[in-house]
Amino acid sequence: MAAHLKKRVYEEFSKVVQIPHEEIPAKKLRLSKPSKSAALHIDLCKTTSSTDALQYLLQFARKPVEAESVEGVVRILLEHYYKETDNSVRLKIASLLGLLSKTQGFSPDCIVDDAINALSNEKSHQVLAQLLDTLLIFGTQLPDSPAVRQTLVDVAWKHLSDTYFGVRNKCLQLLGCLGMVDTSLHKDEGLGTSTGGVRDVQSIISDYFADQDPRVRTAAIKAMLQLHERGMKIHQIIYDQACRLLSDDYEQVRSAAVQMVWVLSQLYPESIVPIPSSNEEIRLVDDAFGKISHMVSDGSWMVRVQAAKTLGSMLQVSHHFLEQTLDKKLMSDLRRKRTAHERAKELFASGEFSSGRKWADDTPKEKLDTNTVNLIASGACGAFVHGLEDEMFEVRIAAVEALCQLARSSPSFAEKCLDFLVDMFNDEIEEVRLQSIHVLREISTHITLREDQLDTVLAVLEDSSRDIREALHELLCYTNVSTKECIQLALLELLKNLNKYPTDRISVWKCLKFLGSRHPTLVLPLVPELLSTHPYFDTPEPDMDDPAYIAVLVLVFNAAKSCPTMPALFSDHTFRHYAYLRDSLSHLVPPLRLPGRKQVYGLDSEDSGCGSVSVESSQLFLQQSLNRVSTIQNLEAPEAQDLLDFTIRDLQRLGELQTELAGAADFCATYLRCQLLLMKALQEKLWNMAVPLCLKQNVTATAATQQILEETYKLEFLYSGLESRQVATIHHVRLQAKALQLILTARTRQGLDHLISSCEKFLQEVESFQRLFLTELPHLQDSFVDKLLELMPRLSSCKPVEMVKILQTTLRQSRLLQLRLPEQIHRATATIIEPTGESDNPLRFTSGLVVALDIDATLENVQDPQNSVKVQVLYPDGQSHVIHPKPGDFRKPGPDRHRLITQVYLSHTAWTEPSQIEVRLLLAYSSSSASFSSTCLATKLGWSDSNDTIPPPETSIEGTIPFSKPVKVYIMPKPARR
């Protein structure tokens, strides 16, 4: 009973207190990478010989080192440096110190003292030179530490007395890169008071202009030039020393001295310098010009090239010095002769007069006596004549380019050098001929060709090189001629060129267009002869398919634009031909005011006046269209789709009418087309029905998704001038399409493993978008990707089916992202000129063999065409060949404009009848989501010369975009004869 009562008491008075369960905080793990310095120390201690140590250091140099590990690695290397006895290992360690100091995020100021200490104890000259190079890298990495830089400069001055040329070279290079003009240098007291003192950098460097080693003399001049490049003014006293170095025995010294003389001539052009052994004085720039002109006759062709190039940039030289370079004989105005009073005084003082016994003993002599002073060296006379006649074509090209630069700034000099440039058209090297044509084109505004000069120029039209002929056509476009006979001669030679090379048709027509518009008064008296008209008799109507007749009409019609009396000389069929050419070749034939035909062919003043404001109004219309589309969220689905349809149609029409805004209009239309396709794919009825009941709609949505992806690649790679915000908008649309693709994949009941991998891939795409466009995320508020980033923790942890539902809801609720246009946007386009696709005669060849098809195309606004442009040939049986042209097949006639001239080899089995193949140009692209991250990784590892450790992008999508109209060509592979 007592036990029972005791139990009751315990039951009544005891209570259970439940302690709330506290979550034990998860232990955080810190992943630590193995220390680079410890591993390096262990590996270096394991090496048994200097060869093994050197081999290990070579392998270590290829591996990246993080910024936080650099200091420890440097300490280990320095420790091993002091222990090492082999010079080659110490040399490699010194080199590694310089490479490691370039690591981003590491400041080398903590190891400068150690490197200087190692330098003071080093005995090997090669290692000394490498340590000085490392100190130079330290100094360039610490631009905000003047004390460190001054210490390094003092160290360099201390070692300038080394006997090894490499050490002196590095010391001079360090002085040039780190020294300051207004800073005085102090040598250490331990070196003795005789060599100590206070001196400035320029005087120290100039002392080594007379060093016994030519490599040191070259390094001294380059160090002085480095001071100039850093913005420090070189003292004029250096000029005399630089002029003496022009006659050095070594070409590297003379080449550097030419550059030094040129720099001083630009710094002190108006300073007066004396002529040696005389009392005459001339401007420093004239004296330097004469001395550099003398170097055009140097024994080394490399010095001659540099001297010729340097002459072209000396635009402040006096006119008579400039003209002397075109005459091998010394002109009288560059001689200093005695006056008549001085000669009479000398004759009177000598007491000698002509006795008459010696024939012509009192005639003036051409040979000048010793008192006659030349203001320019005789070797400098005719410098450009020597350069243009040089045996090395590099010197001739440099002389031609220098003539061009000087002639552009002096019209009178351009007229005098015209004959010399025209003579270069007959050079044996094609590159020289081509450069001469380009140079004459650049100075064409200052010159007018005579008939004999034009005859020499037109002889080049028979050249087999297409580049030469087209360059000459462009030259004739901008050249002025003097007489109507010149026009007749030019037309005759161009027609011969057209007959011999029919592929030059477009280039010849364009040349005659400009030739006619520049010389209307010279073409006017030739019109009856050119059009074969007669005042009394009717002449036969020429054939409009004749390219030569079209060339004549292009010349006449362009001249008639500025000559209102010319149309009165036209016959009736000429007016009909004008109407035909105005429609078919509108870029070559201008609008004319023809008598009695104004309403048909004329150009009213109102039409021409409204053209000037059409660009502004078109741009305003484009912006209004984009603003109107931004209100699409307030409309129902059918009205919103109609608005997008109408806006796309308007923008396409705007691009056709206004060529200046064609790129922007097409870009906006393509973007809105992507939004329209996305809107149709997300219709309400598609997602409210069971999957088996809407198989057809699923197929339509899948096709729309694929089309959106293709259009986004066009938006990204076919247009240039895009800003970061536009690229982010394009990637946003692409992310929406990939989300829709994932939803459709889940609805098709594919395997669970495939769905899981697709979800993981999509999450990687979202993370990649966030990483690439982090700065643009504030502009993407309330967008699809903004909502995804908010839901990212949930998406990362949920199941694939739930993730698909979240994506579907988010995608249908996301709003249209408004597009903001950049200032300039251009679409990459290509036009195939040859083949034209108009010929009905098939290209016949034996089956199994190849035939060459010439391709000539113009490319506009294409970035890096050598790597991105390809040619596609599509055969009737569905076979497709893609050919990558050689880099040499591309020319660049102007900015953002390229020319592709190549050959495509065709081959096929035998056909029973001719058929057409399609030729088009493709633009290749490569899209990688990991491109930015690999770029950032490469920046972190900037100290290493090798990027072998950087992994290639994992998700790289490559493809091609057709960006030219296809051209159809008839071919006929014949069976081989047996």
C-alpha cells in the first residue's frame, strides 16, 4: 500500500518539461588549396643536380600562381637563389621573379630590396643582366612609388661601368624607362669621389653614345628615345652627338640615330644651327632633313628604308630643301657663293688680270672653290630619286609613301613629283606598282595629268593583276585631265580593258561614271562621235546588251548632269536607253532634267528638298514604333499580335526606303518577330489542353522555338555596333526560347534522365547569364530573367516536374522587354558580283574532275571576314559543300568594306542534262557561354606565358548564317570518254 501511495505521489507531483529542439549549426568546411610555396620548396630540395632544378623551374613557369601565393613562392625562390651555384639556375630564378611580379593583385615593392641585395652579390654578368631586367619590371609595376624608382635608377647608374655589354644595355634601358629629367643621380661614396657626383639622366645616357660596343651605343640612343616617348623634353645639345652617329660603322646605330635626329628636328624645328667649317647658319629642321636625306644612300637597305620613311614625316622643312630631293645636281639656291664685290676685291688684291695669252682664262668656272659652302650635303641631293631607283623594293615603297606624305601638304611639290610617281607605274614589282597607284590617288586633288602622263598611266590597264587594274580604275575616278583628247584616250583604253577582261565590267563602268561627272565640258564636244549621231541621217540603234555601249552611255549621262546643253544632242533611242539604264543601273546613271520629259525622268525640287529631312523623320518614326510596341501588355492576345505584325511590316518597309536606317530597322523587326513567335507559342489554348490532344500545336511551338533561337543568333552576330544592353536583351530572348524548349521537352514524355540533364543545363544557362550581364541586371527589372533569379534557390532544390511548372508560369507572366537602340547599328551584307547567274550556257566539265568557278563579292560591315566568311555550294541532289577562302583572297578597299575574290572548285558525277547549282556566302559564328569566364581566368593568370591550363568552353555552339542572295549557275558534268 505504501508503495502504491508513493507511486501516486510521484504521478501527481512530477511533470515532464520538453526542451525545444535547437538546430545544431552546420559545421563550415574551409577548402584550402595546397601551398604553392611549400610544394615548391619540397620539390627544389628533392632535386639532386642543377640540371634537375632547371628542368623543374621550366615546368613550374608554365603553371599559374594565385596572387596570395606569389610572395611565398618568391621567398622560396630567393632562398634557393642564394644557395644555388649554377649560373643557369640563378638566371632562371631571376627570370621567374620578373614573371611573378606581373601577377594581377600582387605588388612587388616587398621584394625590391631582396632583388637589389642579390644584385650586389652577383658575379655572373648574364645573371646580372637578368636581375636588372627583373628590376625594370618591378619599376614599371610600381609607377606610384618614386622612391623605389629612384633607388632602381641609382642601382642602374652604379652598374653602368660593368665590362659586359648586356649589363650596360639593361642599365641604359632601365634609365630610359624609369629615369626623370629633373632628377639628379648620386653615386655611392664607396666608389670613390673621383667617380661620384651629381648628374642628370640625359648626360649619363649621352656619355654612352661613344661606347666601344655598338650594341651599347644603340641601347643608349633607344634609352634617350624612351625618355622622349615618356613625355620628357630632350636637350638640344644632343643633336650634334646624334648627327655624328649617322656615320657610325654599324647599321643598328645609324638606324637609331636617324630616329634620334628626327625627334630633335620635331622638338626644335626653328632653332638655328651652324654649318661646319663656315659662318653660315640654317634652321635645325632643314639641317636634319639634309642629313637624313643623305642616309637614303646608306649601304644598309634597312637604314635606307627608315631614312625614306622618316623624310615623309618632316613637313616643316623649307620648300627649296624639299625640291632638292628630286634633283641629283645641287641647285644654286643651296650654294653659298661670294658676292661680286668680294670677287672683285680679291681680284684687285691679287693684281692679276687676263693677259689674253691663255684661251678663256677669265670665263666663269662651274667648279666652285674651297670657299664655296653647300647648305646641304652633296650626297643628299636627289634623295627621292635615289630611293625610287633603289635595288631593294622595300626602299622604293618607302620612298613612294614618303613622297605621298610630303606631296599632300605641298601642292607645288605634288606637281613636281608627279613624273617620278608616274614612272613607278612601270616597276617590276607588283607591290610597288600598286602602292604608286594608291599614292597618286591620294594626291590627285593637287594634280592634273597631261596627255603623255595619262598615256603612261593607262598602259597599266594591260596588267594581268586584277588588283592593279581596279586600283587604276579608282585612280581615274578622282584624277583631273587637261584636254578632251585625254578623255578620248582614257575611254578608248578602258574599252580595250573591258574587251580583254570582261570581269572588270562593274569597275570600268564606275570609273567612267566619275570621269564623266568630273569633266562635263570636255565630254560635250565628243558626244556626237561617242553616240554616233548625224545631223541629217538616222544611225542604227546600238545593242543594249553590249557592255562597251553601256560604258559610253554611263560616261555621257553623268557628264550631262552638269551640262544642260548636252541632252539636245541625244537621239530618240538614247532617251529610251536612258530610261532603261536609269531603272536597271540606277547607281551608275543619275537623274537628268530632259527637255519635254520632266514628268517622266526629271527630279523635282520638292522631292530633292524633302530628302534632307527624311533621315530625321525616319528615325523619329522608328522610335515611335518601338514606343508603341511597349504598350502591348495592355492589349489582348489577338490585338497584340496584330500590332506586332503591323509594326514589323512598317519597319521592313522603312529599311527598304531609308538605307541609312536599314540596319536599325531590320534589327528591330527581327527582335519583334522573335517576340511575336514567342507570344504565339504561349497561347492560352495550347497549355490548357491535354498533351495528346494538342500534338499539332506542340510541333508548331517546337518549330517556333527553333526559329527564335536562329533569329537570336542572327541578331547577335549579323549586326555590328551593338552595346552591352542590346546583347543582354538578345540573350534574354534566347533564354526565354530555351525555357520554352525545356517545357516542350517535358510535355513530350521523354525519359526522366534526359529531363534532369536538360534542367541542369538550363540552370547553368541562367547562372551564365547572371555572370555575363551583371551590370545590366538593373535594366531588366520585372523581366523573365529577373523573376528567375529571385526563384533561383527554389529552382535549384526542386524536382524537374515542379521546375517545369514554375518556368511555365513565369514565362507566361513575363512582360515584353523594351528594346533600346544604339546610335549606330549596321547589318552585315554580301553581294555576289560574279557569277551573275544570267548565263544560259552551262559550265561543262568531265565528271570526276574539277572546274574552277570565279567568285567576286563585296562584303559590308563584316568583322574579321578571314575567319568568318565561307562559300556554300548547293547541288541539285541536296549535297552541300562549304569552302573556306584563303586569307589572301580578301581585300579591304575602304572602312567596313571588304572584297572577296576567290575560286571555288566544283566536281560531281555525270548528269544527263544541265542543272543549276546555288552559290551563297555564309557568316560563321561561335557562341560560348563560358567565353567571358575563360577571359577572366586568363587575366588572372597574366604572369604566365602559357594558357594551356585554361579549359576550353564546355557549351560552345557553332553555326552559319546565310547573308547573301543565292546565285544560280548552270553546270553540266559530262561522262568521261572511254
